Amino acid sequence: MDMIQVGLLGLGTVGSGVALTLEKNREWIEACIGRPLRITRALVKNKKDYGHLELPDDLIITEDIQDILEDEDISIVIEVMGGIHPAREFILQALQKGKNVVSANKDLIALHGPEIVRTASENQVDFLCEASVGGGIPIVLPLQKSLTANRVEEIAGIVNGTTNYILSAMTEEGLSYAEALAQAQKLGYAEANPASDVGGLDAARKIAILTSIAYRANVTLDDVQVEGIENISARDIQVAGELGYVIKLLAVAKKMDDGVVLSVHPAFVPARHPLAAVRGAYNAVYVVGNAVDDVMFYGKGAGSFPTASAVLGDVMEIAHHINEHICGKNPLLATDAMAKVADASQWKSPYYFRLIVQNRPGVLAEISRTFARHGISIETMRQLGEEISAELVMVVYPAAQYAVDCVREELQALDSVERVANSIRVFGEISHE
Ligand SMILES: NC(=O)c1ccc[n+]([C@@H]2O[C@H](COP(=O)([O-])OP(=O)(O)OC[C@H]3O[C@@H](n4cnc5c(N)ncnc54)[C@H](OP(=O)(O)O)[C@@H]3O)[C@@H](O)[C@H]2O)c1
């Protein structure tokens, strides 16, 4: 059969990994798809920066997108340049010209996924984006295909390597948040401006994509309630450990009676739960389906070759569709249906509280009464410290977020409470370790 020709937009970390992996595994890849496959053109901003890469002689590097869009022999375009503009325009133009597209660009897909998928459908071509969530971890296609017989009850992902690295360093090395962030930046796990990672926005984009696929209905970024890890202290991490938990930044989609709740938040994860064992820059996505029960996908959430593995898997999937003349027949996302998003304030789960209180008689009773007024029962209460101030640590039975917010406010107003140091959702069951 004829050769499949591919245009690559971007030759950076991911793009170079794609080109080099295709060279390394060419024989196997071509045997699997039953025909030759070549990246014939690659787009960059500055050609002169790419002399050092050992690329195939027949790969033409260009600074002009038209060289790829106008090349009728190119049937698959891989977008790994990042950003919203001009990536969105390049992808839409490629689709309109009848080219299939693979993208790793979660920022773009979280914002413009439905428009891109609609354009792909209208032009009878494929759009795939396995690498946009979890780097090398297969999760997009498993949700779209292998798990599709399930009603998905819950997705809980550790999908941001930067925050997981920071929280792991705080847990394992006893570092403060600032020290762990500085270490992550030094080792290349965090960017110079880490705001979208530590603030939870990157994870929010990924859970929006996964939810849209798992529930066959779109959600927008605004549907995701987002809280980052900036307020997690070394003390919270230490207390979590003493109570049998590990703190993780979770991106969660949870099916409720009236829709799906979407949230990114730090959580106390019971130390026995498989998500608690996901360390450093690794990622994992835990999915609960009503037939499969629970499954977890784990691996490297970023990096040149792991991400290239996901991108090339999509390219090979499209090559099969080209062989079978079925491109554009099975869209990745619903193009117009919007998911029903439930009110997150009604979502109940156990919570951890840490308060700094005055160390005098009657304080505990006053605090217990505040929780009781909102129907919240205390499972564990520990008082630490013998000075004028004491630290009070509590784990409470499942409570709705609005009740927790009210309790926080009322506690903060009590004379006996110097400060509510933190309140953090507990994931799953209360730990009894
Ligand atoms: N890095 C990872 O581990 C990883 C993992 C999962 C997903 N992703 C996603 O993959 C995408 C690429 O990430 P990356 O880390 O590979 O980025 P990168 O290293 O910064 O590479 C970007 C490449 O795109 C080119 N480029 C950017 N804007 C361009 C423009 N306007 N015109 C022409 N070329 C342009 C750059 O060319 P110049 O060098 O000439 O500017 C460079 O070759 C992003 O969407 C990212 O979110 C990355």
C-alpha cells in the first residue's frame, strides 16, 4: 500500500520524541499498520535551532504552515506545538483540508474540543488526543472504547506531575511547600512560572477532557471547581501521615443523582489506596465503573518518549482507519451535548480540620457544638500542645461542602479559635490505620 505521510507541527520535547521513536520502531510500526509511514515535513518557528537533531534525511523542516497544509500527500497532522493560537487555527485548517489530526494540547482541547471534534466530523476525518491527559498513560482511548459499556461512577486522577512531585517531596523529605517548589524548579519538574500547575488549572483542563469523553457530553473549564496546593503546609502533610493518609492533588469527576461534580482539590488519600502510592512526577487515573468496578491507569505523565508513545499510538489508530476507510466515523467527543453539572456544594465527603485554639476548659465543647449545629459528626479529635495555644486535629464523617464552609466561618468567629489552619476533603473512606 501507499506510504502514509505525516506533517508534524512542533519539534520540541514531544515533537522530537515522536520523530525519533518513529525512526527507532519504524519496522514494527509499519508491520502493524501494513504500510510505510513517514514524517515528511515538520513546522518550527526557527529552523536554525534544529541542526543538532538526528532526523531522517527526507524530513523537511519548515517555518511556513502552508508547506504542510497545502501538501496533498500529507494525510495526518500531529500538533505538538502547544498554546491556543495559532494551534487552534492550524488544526481547524488541517481538518478542513481533509487531514486527520493528532494533538497533545490539553490547553487547547479543554477550551475548544467540541469545535475541533465537530470540524473533524464535518470533514470525515479523525481527531485523537491520547497524549493530552497523562502523557504516556493510555486513558483517553480506554475511556472512549474499552470502558464504554460502563456507567462511570467516578474518575479521580493525579494528572499533574509538578504538584505530585512537590507533595511527594514534602511527604518524603519533610520539605516546606516553598522548598519543595524550588527543588522541583531546579530539577525541571516545575516551570519558572508554576501558577497553572500549583493552582490546579492544568489538572482542571485534564479532568474536563476526561469527563467529556467518559460521559459523552461536554463540560467546560468553568464547570470545574479548582483549588491548588499553595495552602498545604508541612504540618498538614505530617498530621496526614500520623492519621494514615497521604495528601495528593486530585482531579475528580463524580456522578451524583443530579449530574456530575467536577473538582480539583488537595485531598487526604488513605495510605492503603493505590493513588497514595503514586510518587514524584508519575501520574495515575483511577476510574470506577458500574461493571468493571475500579481500575487504575499509571505511568509517566510527561516526557519526550512517554508522550511520543501516546501520540504515535493515535497515529497508528488513524492509519488503521485510513486502511479501512472509516476515518471520521467515531468522534472522540459528543459535538454538541453538554453534561449536566451538579452543584459541588452538595457533594458530601469526610473532611480533615486543623485548628489553632486557646488551651482552656470549655473550648472543645464549644467547637463540638458548632459542628453539631450543622449536622456534622466528629470521627477523630486530637489535641496537641500544652501551651496557651493548642492544635486541634479532627476528621469528620461525610459532610456537604456548604456545611463545611459554614462551620469554618463560625469557628473562625469564635473567641477561642485563633485560626482555622486548614480543612481538606478526605478521598474515599475514613482511614483506620
Ligand atoms: N512536554 C511534555 O512532556 C508534554 C506531555 C504531554 C503533553 N504535552 C503537550 O505537547 C505540546 C508540546 O509540548 P512540548 O513540551 O513539546 O513543547 P516545546 O518543547 O516548547 O516545543 C514546541 C515546538 O513547537 C514549535 N512552535 C511553537 N509555536 C510555534 C509556532 N507558532 N509556529 C511554528 N512552530 C511553533 C517550537 O518551535 P521553536 O522551538 O522554533 O519555537 C517547538 O519546536 C503542548 O501542547 C504540551 O502541553 C507536553
